[in-house]
Amino acid sequence: MADLTLAPAQIILKDMQKDLRLSLPHAQVLPNPIDEESLRKNMKIESSPSKIHFISVGRLHPEKGFD
């Protein structure tokens, strides 16, 4: 059993408990550090309901699949 379980949202912790049948007595939410509203406001591209845009942050390593 882990000393601490972290997730980016409460719903993810709930899903882990339900789907994986885990007891997570020491679970905490660690929110995403990206300010989504600020990001959207400062975007240089037009946002459209018919287009999907992805932003990904991670190390450039083959296992990440950025290729």
C-alpha cells in the first residue's frame, strides 16, 4: 500500500477507488498547475467547436510517443 496517492482531480480518485476497488486512506488532489483560463485567453490560434487542439507537456523520450 502506498503512503500517499496523488491525483489531478477528485473524480480521478473516486474512479480509482471504484474501478480498481482500492481503499485510498491517504489520497490527495494535486491540481494541474496550468491556468486553463489564462491559456485560452492568450492563445494565438482561433478556437472553434469544430476543431480540436492539443497541448502536451512532457520529456521528449520515445516512451512518451511524441513522434
